[in-house]
Amino acid sequence: MEQRSYSRRDFLRMSAAAGAGVAVAAGASDGLAASLSAAQAEPIEVSYANYSSGADKELWDGMIASFQEQNPNVRVVYSPIAGASWGEYFDKVATLIAGGNPPDVVRVAIEGTLLFVRRQLPIPLDDYMAGDPEIEEFLADVNQQLIDPFVIDGQTWQLPFDWNNMVMWYNTRLFREAGLEPPAPDWTRDQWLETARTLTKDGVYGFGTAVQYFAGVMPWIFNAGGNLLSDDWSQSRIDSPEVRDAVDFMRSLIWEHEVAPQAPADHNDILNLASAGNIAMWGGGRWPTLTLTNAGFTDFDVQFWPKGSTQLTEFGVGGFPILKSSEHPDEAWTWVKYLTTPEAFEVITRLGQSIPARRSVAKSEAMFALPPANAGIFYDSIDAREAKPVPSPAAYNEVEAVVRRHLGSILADEADTQEALADAHEEVGAILAR
């Protein structure tokens, strides 16, 4: 843990303790006691920035109130930061930091962890964690694959809070009306496509997708046996046959098979189509639950992503690094540690926006208080099946922007798949080589 100079508040706290055994002049004692009491009553402010439109502010305010009841010396100030993607969010956080207004604690998903560490923005958490039985209990309750992305160069920079994966969502009413059984866990891409064809009728498309990296192209690439980048995320694999197969399959869903509408840029547009009953299947992690139920739509369930040459689940995980620029890292740690408690996890789980990192909470009643009925597959996708983290290099925001730009051209049928991916490969390769 880094050494730091004592603040005026630290000095006053120690002075108060020492003052209990020291005689104070009678004329000054009352004024000094009042001054010390006022100083000690003033909580330390910890600023917390989160990737959010602000719709979940009430939830976070409630969680913060509970934390502050247990830690009256710390006041957490919540700041939601909206963005169309994690890359855009990280750009906005970088602007705050460059402008001299960095938060103490910031929500960072796997997509930004290497970016933050390589820019030497956070502090390692290992000294805080060492020998803490509550942290040891927490880590034992979390799948190791959710911990590993946050351990870089032998140091722990974040603790996993919540995560999302990519599974296939489907409209249960439309399946019943088409005489279709719920899909099996081991369904194939060909079976999935035949299902999409059956469901495409009467103004309803069998599937909908957006021009997205995590929530669009990556699950198709992984299940085609490929990857956008090398396993260490240092080199581009965008021009590989597996990536071409996956991207061309996505394009064919719109233009050849005609089972999907033209792809919007924002995944929220897909969820709007789903809640209106205009598409029968769509991709997502657990986060669609909140959007769909808020829209009054509950005729849905989930299944694992259909198998291509392989079958595995893409995932991403988020946590809360403490920035090196924080003037109050110890108080910031009390907030970060609170976010590892079962209490905090139950609150976020009941929201229906993500999967809790704690296995016990993911298997608890809190996880099943909302649909889908098959919610058990969320944690099973990483606990009992093969899973892979979304490729997240230090230059993630730049790589994501290149991939989405070329993917958009391909899905709009404005560019040849092979030529566009070759251009993307060259651009991403140059970015990663810097």
C-alpha cells in the first residue's frame, strides 16, 4: 500500500485520541472539543462513476445509503456516465481524468482493464486484500475465470462485481404459436437458422442483431471456432477464415435468408423490437431482463448460443478500480469492499441487469425473482461449460470502433465481407503494434 501524508482530518483524529490523556487549559477546552467534534463528524467524500444512463440511480442511491449507515465516516457521491458502448464510456472517463476531475472509484469492465492498468491509472488492491477473511470468503464464492482478467502482472487491480455473457433469447409465445419446442442446449447453427426461417412471417423476423462488438459479432465468431484477436490480444485475427465465416453468416441473415431486419447501431433498438414482438430471437446476457420487464414484456426465455464448429459462451466482467489520483484511497476501499458483500450482490441481482459474480447469489432466489425461467444457464455458462472472455486489449476503444465501422458496412451490404475484414485487419494490426 502506498504511503501517504496525513491529512488535517487524520491529524485531528489522532489529536483527539491523544487529548483524552492530556490536560487542556480550562478556557480553551470547550472550544477545542467542539472543533474536534465538528471535524470528526464531517465524512470523507468518495466519488464513484458508473457506466449508466442514470436509470439505475435509485438502486445505487439505496445501496449507498445502506453502505453509509455502516460507514458514517464516508459519503459516496454517484455519477452515472452514459455511452453507446464501453469504448465511448472509457473515452468520457478519460476526459474527466484529463480535465483534472477524476472519480475516486470508477466502474470498469474487462474491456477497459488493460487500458487503465497500462496508463497507470489505478492502484493495486493486494495490500488491502491480504489476510482479510471476508475477501477470502468472497473469492471462494466466485468462478476463477471472473477473477483472472483483473490480475495483471501479478497484481490485482479490480474485484469482480457483476458480469454478462451472450446467450440466445427467444419469444416463448411466438415459439408456441409456430408449434416449436423450446430449443435444446446443444442446438446447432443450422437448427437455429431453420428455426429463424420458421418464425419469420406475418411481419415478424426470426432474429435481430445490432452493429455491436460484444453483443453482436463476437458470439458468432467464437462459435465458428475463431477469434478477432490472438489469445493474448496482441495481434489481429480479423482476416481469418473463421471470422469471415461468422461475419458473412450474419450478413446472410439479412440479405439472403431474410430472417433479420437491417442492423441498427444500438442494441437497445433490438430490445425494443423484441418487446414489441417484431423479432422472435435476439442475443444478450442478463441485461435485457431489466429493459424487457420494464416494457411490460415477459414472454421470453433463454438458451445457450447455437453451436457452430464449437460451442462456447462469450463473457465480460466488471469491477471497481480505485484511481491513483484519489486523495482518499482507504475510504474508497471501504466502498469497494462493501461491493463484495452478499447484501450488495442481492440488490444488483434483483435489478435484473447483470449476473452476480458471487455463485451463491446467482443460485439464490434473488436470481429467479424475475424471468427468464431458464436463468440457471447464466452462471452455468461459465461454471459448467466452456467460456471465453471478450477480446479486450489496452486499445479496446479504438479496436471496437474499427470493428463496428467495418461490420456496419458489411451488414448494410455496402462492402464485400472479405475486403472489409482485410481493411479492418490492417487497421487493428497497426493499432495493436503501437
